Amino acid sequence: MKPAKLLFEDHPQPPAAVRTTSSLARGLLLVLLIFAGTRLVTWVGTYHGAWMLFRIENRIDPPLEKHQRDLQEQFTTGQGPQVDAARDLLLDFAPLCRFDGVHYQSIIEGGYQYEKPDPNTVDRNQLEQNIAFFPLFPLIVRPITAVLSPHAAMILVTHLCSLAAGLLIYLWIRRRIDHPAALMSVAILFCWPPSVYFSYGYAEAVTLVLFVIALWLIDAHRWWPAAIVCALATATRPTALAIVAVLLLAYWLHSNTPIRQRLTRLALLGLVGAGGIIGYAAFLTFRFGSPLVYIANFKAGWVPDKNRADWLGYITFTPVFEQFKYFRDLVAFAPPVGLINTPNTLMWNMPLNLFIIFLCIAGLRRVPRSFRPLLWLGPLIFLHSYLASGGAKFGLEPIARYMAVTVPAFVVLAAWCTREWRPPARTVFMVFLILIQSAWAFRFGLQEWTG
């Protein structure tokens, strides 16, 4: 069987032309422009959705012009029936801090709270408590609230982390492959539809930048610094355990030490890498008596056992394929009326996830051996999320958000695009991603669950 042609080779040192200061400066400027442009798409879509929600809830019928003077006067004076609604829905970055952002805000302002719920209660606030959210993001944000509102501080942190991640990806892949692949990697990352969460009051942006640093260190075989960064990553969210598994796999494959010594170091690297989760478990034990309150909280409110799949469906991944049910909405109405269902972000959730897994698996034969361990990141995140969800719909729908940090898959796709795709195909693909991203942002602003 003829071996597949590699998408890129190992380059210990970049060519001299690539190392020039002027070309580096231009590349970094382009990264900044890509970041700004895609964040503008997210902001416009989200605020447009929030404005639509404001008009619906306040029964502001079209055309808007007949209400404009009255609204302007109310917002200027701070008095009027719509002012309070505008404050809740539009002002102080509220559209960017919905859903999980509310829980992070509660941690920032009042710390972690947990009470064993009454088994007969139906109050979601008692069932879905904020210990479900890991501590690093609120710990970073809290000091900034001395000068900014919690919402503004969360948005500032997420944007700084997102931009830093984009710059680091460019520098890493530029050295690892070349300038076009590096720039395309950044473009795919920020055009990827769930990347809207890198602009919201969520921990995803902090996870992203830590993943990028850890991946670069793993790729450079700097095991102990990578383990420390992994420890920080596992303090952002539980799915970050996947980066620890990638670290251990890469170390095992690249280490030439004797087996006993390798196993010892492997165990120590794993303990250090999982330090964030271990530390949070210790905090829960100190504060609430047991680390198991985290699991109890999920079973009581977030993903109750009654919502989980039966064992046969669970082990056959039936809930995964059930997510394609949203495509039948395309024909639920006579064409072309069915097109109104295409902005449903949940319709694109699973196809995007499976496409990332495809890139990771297909890329194993088309990248250098040194890069292959990194490609296990996507399947591991997906598997971890699926196992933890128990096949529950609520647990499957956010997986696209978790998978948005699978940078190695985007690198494979970027190398594939720049080397083997024609320019029209690349353009159509990127436009498609941006269209879905704008829909994702709009639905989030409209306060609809997008995963």
C-alpha cells in the first residue's frame, strides 16, 4: 500500500526568509485582523439577537423608526418602562454573559455555594449550583472587578486570552510548518462556529490559551513545563484532562529511558498535569465535606440519571446519531421554507464534532510521527464528554464548544487547505463557517440554548 503523502515535514529550524522581522510583523498583524474581524461577527450577531429579544419582550413592533425617539429619550434620561429591560438584556455586556456566564458571575461575586437539594424541589437554582464550574477563570477575573464590572472583567479576560492564543498558534505553526499554514490555522480557529464562546463570559478562552501553550511545549518535548501548564488547564474545566492524556502519550512514545524509570515519570507527570482537578477536589472536600458533591450536583440538577441513555443506547453511541434529527427540520416545511431551520446551531453541533474527529484520525497518516500524539486530543475530548454525559441530550449538545480547542485538528485542516485545496474551495468553506458562526452568535444573543 502506497504511503500517504505528508501534509508537512518536521522543520527543526525555519528557513532564513521566514525568520525575517518584517514578515513576522506582517503575520502578527494579519492574526490581529483575523481576530478582530471574527470577533466583530460574534459581537454583531450576539447583540442583534439580544436586540431582537428586547423588541419581542417589549412588544416593539416594526418599523423601528416609529419607536426610536421614545427609546432614545428613555435611555438618555434613564427613566421609562424599557430602561430596566434594556439594562438586563443589553447593557454592561449582558448579551455576552448569558447562561454559564451567570454562574461564573455568582462565583466571582459571592464564591462557591452548595446545599444538598431537596429531592422534591423543582427550583433550577437549587438543582444547578455553581460548584459545577471550575475555579481558574473566576480567580483570574475577580481581581479585575476592583476596577471593572464583573461582566466587563470577564469579557476583557476572554478576549485577551483568545488573542494570545491566536498569536501563539501563529508563532508555533509558523516555525513548525510555514506562514500560510500558520495563518490558515488561526483563521480556521476563529471562524469555527463554536469559537463565539471565546468572546463570551465563559472559561473556554482561558482553556484555549493554556492548551496552545501546553501543545507547543509537548511538541518541543518539554515535559515538566507542559505538565505545569496542563495543571492550570485542568483548573478551568474537566474536559482539560484530555490534554494530560496527550502529554502522557507523547512522553511515552518519545522517551528513550528504561521502562521502570519511564513509568515512574509517567505517573509523576500525570499527577502534576491533573493538579487543577486534584486541587479543586481538595477545595470541595475542605469546603463542603467531600469531592463527591460535584458528582451529586450533576446528578441532581445538571444531568439527572433519568435523562441519561439506557445502557444499550449508551454503548452503541445511539445518542450521538440521534443528534442528526435536526436535519429533518430542513424538510419539515415545503422548500424553501424549511431553510428557516438552518440557523439552528444544534443541527451543526454533531457534524462539526465528527468532522474534527475525522481530521484527527485521517491526519495520523499524513503528519510526521512527532505530531501524531497531539491529534488524539479531539477524540479524547469527545470521549470524555460523552462518557461524562451518560448519553444525555443536555450533555451532548455542548460538545462542539469543548471541541473548539482542538488546535491540532485545525492545523491539519490548515495544511490540507493551503497545499491541496483550490482557492475557491477555501473561500466557500470559510464563508460557510462564518455564516454558521453568525447564526450561533445570533441565537445566543436571543437567549436560546446553543450548547
